[in-house]
Amino acid sequence: MNSSSQKISGVMRNYGDPKLEFVFGKGSYLTSTAGESYLDFTTGIAVNSLGHCHPKLIAALQDQSERLWHSSNLYRISQAETLAQKLIANTFADRVFFCNSGTEAIEAGIKIIRRYFYSKGHEQKNRIISLTSAFHGRTLGALALANNPSQTQGFLHGDGGFDQVEYGNVNDLKNKINDMTAGIVIEPIQGEGGIRVAMKEYLAEIKDLCKINNLLLFFDEVQSGVGRSGSLYAYQELGTQPDLLATAKGLGGGVPIGACIATENIAAAMTPGTHGSTFGGNPLAAAAANAVLDEILSPNFLNDVKKRSQYLFAKLETLLRQYPKLLRDVDGMGFMIGLGFHKDASDIVKLAEEKKLLLVKAGRNYIRLLPPLNISVSEIDEAVEIIECCLQDSGWSDFLIKDASAAKNGLQEKRNAYAKISGKKLFFSLFFFALPC
Ligand SMILES: Cc1ncc(COP(=O)(O)O)c(C=O)c1O
């Protein structure tokens, strides 16, 4: 029973058979069972927003763990109420529902949208639209909503009351909206098929369609939220306000907590008994999330994220210019960044792990860079150096011709594609191209 694979033999194999195990974390680094140190650009898939074992999180959890761990929503939970107030004060929302994960925050949002129209006497208005390449989690509702065949096979029967439209295609959306449509769910920054930031004008058009057709706009910021975009939530950078929003992952900094936040008008539909969660807003999780938000909302924290993100983007764009036959594009915002390759990026993730940098893929051809929000400049330098070493050692000789003249234009291609689909001329696209944040 010594090797890692034997140790996890009782765990279901839905996560495959990972070999590496970590026993210690400090700041941006993790230490393995073999005592080796790894620079963590995965942060547990966008969870450890303040890195590992942040002293303020430790203090908050220690303090709370000595007083009360759990009492349930049968009673008031002041830690959850404080957290709700912080979210309300810093977003569009007036009310918060707490749960334990991203997918539960999505489920809550789906229920709130349907219940809202039900409470207004429009029970037939219950279908919800999602976009292609979406990911909203693994519960049955979230799976049916995102409708990705690689994840739904064998699980779904019927369409669950969801429709899907092509990402970026406003006409497709217009055609799908009918009297039964209640809402639209969008990730302002998609994270699964590669990192894709929604264009401001696309979101604005969708918001207009929501107003015209009396639909609710629901943003999934499970991954992009809690400072990862450089703002508390990405919608604040992108200029379109939703009616409700799902948040989780980075909120607890490593402790499971999620929330669906909404305006008063919509939240009013959730009368007593309509929804619930045993652990939702648990004092321990809420204490951790309060400490995370206090740090992220402290003066200059988010400005610093933006500055260091620009620094990382500049370095990645240099790589893009130097290795145009290998690298395709870089997209993202803040510290949610996708580096696109012309082929499957799995080898790069493996090579990086050998060189003690942890990366996670997004889709087939992208690696996702999700460092702690407080990553230092020297740690960014270290990561980019390792990535460059991986490019050089990748053995993809055909792709390794340095050619600065073939400068990257993947982002520009995406924006042109949107302009083509939507029939709009984007005079300012070059401006966006130059300023990824
Ligand atoms: C955009 C988005 N929505 C929802 C989820 C589901 O979150 P969880 O795994 O916490 O249920 C994820 C998880 O990766 C996500 O990235």
C-alpha cells in the first residue's frame, strides 16, 4: 500500500489516476510527498486566490474553529450575513444565497430564474439559453444547461428545459428566443475550451435582447470571479450588469463555498422553503470567505493584480512573437489567462510539471494560467522562463522556428470572426488588441 496509485484505489476513477500528491503549501508553492517544490499556476483550478496558507486566512479559520463550526440555516449565521453585505456593497446585487460549490450556485440561479417568472404568473416562461463551449458544472441541471456531449453522455434524458446558441452569434440568439424563454446564462470569461473573454459589445447586445424580451441575464463567474479578472467580478470590467451571478471557487480561498447573488426584485421570488442547503453559509466557510474578500478589497490589491497581469501578458506576447509556429494566441483577463497552441498542449503541461511548474489545460490546445492573485513579479518571471524551456524542449521541431515577423494575431482573428457573425464593424478592436486587460 505504498505507492500513490495504491493509496487512492478506493476513490472512484472519475478523476483518472493522478500520481502527484502535495502535503504542504506556502504562498505560490506546493511541496510534494517527495519533498519537491512546485510553482503553482493552477491554484486548485482558480481556488487558492491568496495562494496557500495565507496568514490572514489561517487566523480567520483558527479563530472561527475555536468558536463554532456549524449550526445550520435553522438559525442566524452572522458570518454569512457579514459576507453577504460585502458582496452586496461591491456588486449589483441586493441578496445572496449561499451554497458550497460552483455547480450549486448555478443550480440556485436556474431555480431563481424559473421561480421568478412562476411568481409573476408566467410559469410557461421557463426555458434557459446557454452558449456553446460553456461549462457550468457537473450536477444534472448544470450539465444539461452547458450541453457538452463529452460530459453529458449517459447522464441526460430530455433537454432539461435548456436551449443553446452559438457563442458570439447574436442572430442565432435572436432566433432561439421565444415566449418560453426566461433567461440567458453566460460566462463573461469562458474557461473550458480555451480562455475566451466575451466582447463588451456582445454582452451589451445580449443585455438589450434581455430587456426587449423580458429575460433575466445570469452570469457564471464561478471561475472568473473574486478578483481573478482584475476586478472583483469580470462584468465590472466588461460593462454589462447581470440580474444574477454565480460565484464560488476563489471565494473561500480553498474552503468550499459558493453563492448566487441577485437583485431584490428577483430574489423576492425565493420565499421561505423554496430552496436550501445544509452547509450553505456555514460559519467556518463564511469566515474564510470574509478574510478572502477583506484582502481582495483592500486598497490597491486589485490594481496590483492588473499591473502584474499586464506584466505577465507582455511576457507571454513576447513568447507568442518568438514562437509563432508553436503558439497561437494569448487571451484572458487579470490572472485568468489562456495560452493557445497549434496542437494538443498536454505535452507542455507534462514537461512543465517535470520542471516544477503546475499548469492546467483548457480544452485541447490551451494551457490555463491561474496563479494566486498575489503572485510576485519574480514568480511570474520564473513561470515564463519554465514555459519557454518547455517550448524549446517540446520536441515539436516543425513548430520551433523563431519568426518574429509572423506576429500573433489570434485575438484579432477572434474579433474579426465576431464582427462577421454579428455583421458589426469593430473600429476599436485594435484598441482591445493592444490592451488585454
Ligand atoms: C465557469 C464554471 N462554472 C461552474 C463550475 C462548477 O464549479 P464546481 O466545480 O465548484 O461545482 C466551474 C468549475 O470549474 C466553472 O469553471
